Amino acid sequence: MGEERYGEFVLVRRHGHVAELVLDRPKAMNAVSTEMARSLAAACTALGADRDARVVVLTSSSERAFCVGADLKERNSFSDADLLRQRPVARGAYTGVLELPVPVIAAVHGFALGGGFELALACDLIVADATAVVGLPEVSVGVIPGGGGTQLLPRRVGAARAAELIFTARRLEAPEAAALGLVDQLTEVGQDREEALALAARIAKNSPVGLRSAKRALRLGQGLDLRAGLEVEDAAWRATAFSGDRAEGVAAFNEKRAPEWPGE
């Protein structure tokens, strides 16, 4: 299992074809500082270009939290000009996770609030343990969700439910979060990382080309009418159907063996 560090606060661990992207600022419960945001964006750029990474799992080294969002202590010292300069750096972290071309799973425990929950929402699937507390409380401190929350949450739970959660700034504990669809899978306490890595390993057995194309079709098709969405799907199918992975998948099926994906 190899490791690679991006700055002081972000770590990538390798588990075969699964890359574990670790938020590693435990003393601050992974509050996203300017430095951490820049490092997270850099790690995502590297992972997006890595053809050996078939699935990414976003985890936390903090026992108490997945991520508590923006570093408000840092921001308390900002002038308006500082805040404006930081904005593209902060956006780069959230869009870095959102635009990863492979399936991404968040492993959530403890607090996932504000920008922390937005990082989870940027993932395709969210696995949470029984200690998870999620929410978008930004309006309670005079801002709005700015890491994708106003767009990603309604895509999960619908416009009215997202409006209620954002306008009230309330926090949801794990059972309610699961019941409303804010998280996809609940685990026992302390099992979120293990369950997410196990799920990632199952996904990683499949065609790398197929996984990337399926994710692209799912993401690009959101919000389109059915006819336009089917055109997106057709383009993704064409990108996959004539690949080496497709040829290997059909051959392996007929030869009753496990495929050895060329990944192209």
C-alpha cells in the first residue's frame, strides 16, 4: 500500500486500484484552510490523470469529524480582498472532487457540516456511520453554501427538501440523514471507512473504461430532458463499445474467466 502526501493536510493511499484520498488535518477536524484546499485540488488533478485509479474513497483521519467545512478561524482574519482572492482556491477543492472522472465514495463519521458536507455531496455515494451529523448551516453565519451545496443537495433530495434544510441551517443525525437520502448507506460506529473501501473494491473489479463512461453519462445527463439524456448516454456507449475493455469483457465472459482489463 503506497502513500503520497499533498502538502501538510492531504494524503493519498493506494489499495490496488482503489485510491484513498485522506483529509488529514485532525487537530482542526479537517477545517478547510487555503492551504488544504490547494492541496486537495492538486491531489484530485493527479488522481484524475491516473489511469490506475479506478475508484476514489474520500476519508478522514479525524476521529471526531469527516470535515467541519471552511476554516472560519482563518477567515476571521480576512479582509474582503483576502476572501475574494481565496474564492477560486476554495472552489478548486470542491470542483476537484466533483470532477473526478471515476466513481467516488465518501466515508463519513462525526461532523460533516457546511463545506465538509459539500465535499461528501460532490462524491457519487456517501457511506456514513451512526455518529454522522450532516448539514449545511451557512446561512446561520451569514453566508450561503458555496461549495456546490445549493446545486448538489436538491439533486439528491429535491428542491423543497433542500430549501428547508438550507434555510433552517439544521443538522441531521445519521438515521434522519439516511431516511431523507442525504447519505446512501449507514454502518455501525467506526465502520464507515472499511465499508466504503469494501464497496470501492467491488466497483474496481469492473471495466475502468465502463466506469468512467457510466459516470460521465450519469453526470452529464442530470437535468436534461429524456431525449437529450439519451444522446448523452449514446455518446458514452460509443466511447465504450469499441474499447479494449469491451473486447476483453466479452472474451472473458465467453471463456468463463475473470477479465484482465486493459483500461483503454
